[in-house]
Amino acid sequence: MVPYASAQNRCQEVLDPNSCTLNDCQKACYEKHTTQQPRGECIADANFKYSCICFFNC
């Protein structure tokens, strides 16, 4: 038996492709997508360059 889960569609937006400070990223994400349950994350690429990416409900 597979448990039922109602998943919302999540979108993402790159807020800063060149650097990321977690607190600043989270704040910017929240301010831009306040009503869409935003979450700002610092994500590294293959060269360990961090970008600020905002995930939110579409």
C-alpha cells in the first residue's frame, strides 16, 4: 500500500547566481514570495560556487 500525499507544485528562482549567505538568501526569498511558503537555500555547483536559490509554492 502506498501512502497518499498531497504535494504542492514547487517552483524555484535563482536570486543570486554568484554568492550566497544563508541568512540574506532566506530573507530575500521570504520578502519576494511571502505568501507562497518560500525557502531560500545556498546550493553549490560542481565547482563549489554557491548560489542563492528560492523555492516556493507555484
